[in-house]
Amino acid sequence: MPDTNLRAEIPASELLKNDPKNWGRWGADDEVGSLNFLTPAEALRGAAAIKSGKTFTLQVAMGHPGGDPLWPGRAQPVHVNVMDKGHYMCGKGVNMVGHAEYADDMLIMYLQGSTQYDALGHVWCDDQLYNGYDARTTAGKMTKASVYPIAQKGIVGRGILIDMARHRNKAVLDKAETFNHEDLMAAAAAQGTRIEKHDILLIRTGWIGSFYTTDRAEFYKNFCEPGLTYSPELVKWFHEMEIPNLVTDTIANEVTADPVSGVVLPLHNALMRNLGVTFTEIAALDALAEDCAADGQWTFLYTAAPLKVMGGTGAPVNPVVVK
């Protein structure tokens, strides 16, 4: 696994210095970035993609008996019953008029410990978040570019699934395997579809699905996920296509370490910090991909509403797709 505590020889800011930014495009107070592209007209365009009414939910299970897929170093969620039949059997249950009994529980977890939306201020460089906000606004809790404005807005538009694993005749892409925007367009063409401006872009690698069938030590050994790799051309493409939301079945939406510069997660800065592209990670895309391959329909209505966590760096979500 790349050592994220070591500085790369090339600072992210130097790597990205000539890339475009959307700072100020929607005003000095904007905190939702490229989601501004998702107008009511885009919601209607998404609704127009519905053909059969089939629905798919894209969140992974929380508290899975075999463990949940997490970024290395994050702790597994802790699920605790605080009231159940055992309490009543021991005479410690809450007595209510009418003798009703109940169960109650709590979950202690990272806000980014399941399928989730990143706040636009989640990752930064040069002490500035998305839209130029001072990184000191993250102290204690995020007061700028948190996940709350994203949750308030909600996400509705036309989604398109690009199955890179299937395109390369693999069940799952290899560790550190990369692809770029040209690969995405080629895969879309092979699927008989095309990526359009303002599409919510879903990319399947098979990676998260493989978590449940792979030995944990092997899954995390020399950890480097497959995914998009940085280039100025890719950033320009995202900028020109005005992609509002990137959704993948990986933990961090891009190859973990850029194979050329060595910079860890450069697209978090190039796309999320600079352009305001919202990142959705750890999505369960296998069932949706199987259905798309079966009926040949790769576009659909995509909807999502992360939890309204004020000051949060991210929040869990269960996106719903309607085909």
C-alpha cells in the first residue's frame, strides 16, 4: 500500500498548476460545485431514460458479517444493541403501560465507512478547499464545503454506467490497473451508448464486489485500487463535459497512487477540489451491471440523498437507480 504519510516528490499543487478550476463559477459562497449542473431540466432528462421501472439500490451492506470495505486504517463499524429481549429477560427492560417491549441499537462508524458522498472540502492542497475556502475552516468540524449542502440539494439526473471490467473481459480489474477518459468513451461505444454532457458517471471495476470473495489480507496487500488515472487531458474532458458526479465501485474513485508522478489520489484535488465534481465511493454496481448487460440499457434515472450531517466530511448514502 502507498505510504500516504510521505510527501510525494511532486506536490499535488505543482502537478495540477495548469488545470482548470470552477472556483467562483457559481459565486463566492458556493458549496455544491458541479452539482449546479443538475437543473430541473437534467432531472427530467434522467426521468426520460426510464423504460421499465426496474429499480436498483447501490449501497453496500453496513455491518456485514464478513466486514465492510474501508480505506486502510479506518476502523470497522461497531453495532451495539442498547435494548432487546435480553434486557427484559434480565428484568432490566423499560416498562411501558400496556407491556410493549422494543429493541434499540446504535452504530459507531466513520461517516465515509460505507457507500458515501465526499464533501467537496474533504481533500485539499495549498491550504485551500474547493472554491478557495481556507483549510482552517475544517478545524473542529467543517464550516465550509461540508457534505451538508450536498445533502440539502440532493442529486437527480441521467446516470450512465460504464462497465470497464466487462469491457476488458474481466470479472474485476487488477490492482493498480488504470484507464482514462478515452477508455471510458471506447467502453461506452462498445456498449452501444455514449456519455453525454452533464451525465452522472458510474464506473464499474468489479473491485468492491471482489472484497466479499477475497481473503482480507490479500485484498489489502500492497493496496492500490484500480481506477482512473490523472492527466491534464482527462481533467479537461471532465471540465468540458461538465460531469457533476463520479460514482465508482472502489473506495477512493481513482487509482490509489498515480503511476507517473507517485502522487496519492491526485484526482481528488484535480476534479473534486478544483472543479467541484462530487465523488461517490464504495458503490455496489455488480447487480446493476448484470442487468444492463442483459437488456442493453446503460442509462437511467440516478437519484441520491446523502445524510444531512452538518459539518461532515462525508455521509452514507443509498443511491437509487430507476431503469
